[in-house]
Amino acid sequence: MTGTTTGENETMSATTFERPATRGESRSPYSKKAIRFAGHMRRKAMIADELDKVGEHKAAAALRECHTTEHLTGCTHCGAAWWVTTKCRSRICPICSWKTAQARAQLIQNMIAGLKHPKFITLTMPRWDGDPGEGISFLRKAFGKLRKAGGIPGLEGGCYSIEVVPKENGWHIHMHLILDCSFTPHKKLIAAWGLALGVPSPSVDVRDAAGADAAKYVAKYVTKSLNPKDGPEAFAKLYQAIAGVRLFALFGKWFKSAPMMEMTKMQKDHVQAKCPCCGELGTLFDVRCGRFVFGKDWDNVSKFWMGKAIDATRRKEGLLELPRDDVPVEEPLFSIEYDNDEDFELSPVLS
């Protein structure tokens, strides 16, 4: 598989690697992996259509382009070039949200490994029938009151994620926490949480956080709690409910811990466009915009970069191109979840 001969955005082609047929089965040109990925792409398109209906046109456009368009990136220092795919990084994207959750779960697992008394606590508030953003703010303030009042003895630090689930009569909003704290009497925590909320006997669950399950649950993507039967309408409704609202945070001694500092450094390098080949910062550019980078010299150097468009490979072991619309997809679409076996990670191999 070769690259295009221009630096312009190109929609990825439709071919896939063939899957060998087993005995008694007709040969299909599509692998199971490709069929499931086609499902994710169609689901993404349906969510984008629904976002357009509710006036979220910018978010809809970003979702449609995500993992469907690629462009050539180059380094002015070492001359390397490679193809990259657009990513929307939306919290309701079936692909980007999954990858964010995987990275976050790894961070939490690294944190838990250094804790003496890891706890997994779920704090729930009564059904909220108003603006969900105000409900999230109310929950966060109540947790602040709980910490200030010493409702969780020996609390040194941790992280929380807020889950927002649309219901017929309002919003089910609750908080999952990973904490480093000593023994916490359940009845006392219920009383303290009720005092912070201003309600009697709220729901509180306390469990041991050792192992990876608790980290994965806290880090899970925000749309995982939606009912698959709700369809794309629920995704659009949730998008508007949580737009611009922080749902995950570290606090206490976790905030500037070694794992967090390492992740922050990696994110900073990514934002500063660090070349993965030579390590230089600020040398990456989109080849489509080469004239703005090189000025008048672009006429002389453009042939070099256009040649890179052919040489730079998109090929990666286990990578399948985006399948056509006629690929048979498992139903229902909104019950298909992304997983490790399907991670296509479309960042191409360096040339």
C-alpha cells in the first residue's frame, strides 16, 4: 500500500486484508476486525448526524473527519515524513474516548501501585431534574465540603470521575473515587456525605481498590453508561450536558505525583510537536502548508516533500484500512464497544 502523490488531505481507500474462509464457510473479503471497525465508523456518523440536528455543527464535523482523513507531516530538522490521521478527541467519540480511557486507566493503576490503603468509593446524589451542569457543580462542591469536614479519615489524595446518566425523570449524577485512606466506617461516611449534600441517608459504596478493575471503572469513557437502545439521540443529549465541564481530576498528593508529572511531560511534548525521529521541538509542519513554512524556498524544496508523500508508508502490522459502507455490520450498532483487539491506531510507520 503506497501513499498518495500529493500533500493534500485524502480520504482513505476502501480495501481491507482478506480473511481466510474456514471449512463450510463462504470466503469473505472482510476480517472480523474490519467488520467491527466499520460498525464504530457508522455509529460515529450517526452521532454526528444527531449533533447537527441539535445545532452542534462544529462538533459534528470534527466527529465525521475523525479517523477518516489523513495528511502528511514532516520534520524540517531531520527530513522525516509520515502520514497521520485526524482525531477529534471528543468524549463521545467511540474511538477517541476509548483511547483516552485506556491512557487514564494506566495512570490510575500506576498511582494505586504506590498506595498503602487504596479504596474505591462511589458517592451518589439524589436524582437531578435541573441543568446537568449545575448538578455536576453541586456534586463537586458537596465533595469539597466532605473533605473539609474530615468525612473521610486519613485522606491524603486520590482522583475522581463524575458519571452523568440521562434518565426519564432527570439525571443520575454520581462520583467514583480512588482514594488513599485508612479504614472508613461505612455508616459514618453515609452520615457525613448526607450532611454535605443536605439529604438523609444517601447512597455510598466502599470497596478495596487493589487491582486493575477499579482503575478501569473510574477511567471509563463517559458514554459507556448509556443504554445501547437509546441510540444516537442519547449521545447528542449527553454531549450538550457535559460540554466544557470537567469530569475527571486528581487531588491531594496525587496532583503532583511522579506518574502525573510524567504524563504531563508527555502531553507537553505532544503539544510542542516533538519529532519522534530526532526529538527536536517545533520542527514539525503540515506539508500542505509548506509554502507558509519555507516561503519562497518552497518552490525548490517542494519536490522533496512531494516525493515523501509516496515513500512515507501507512502500513502497520495489524492495520486495516477503513472498510466500505457495504461491509456487513453487527447489530445493534450502539452495543458494539471498542476493545484492545480492535485498536487500529492509524498513526503510520515512520519512513
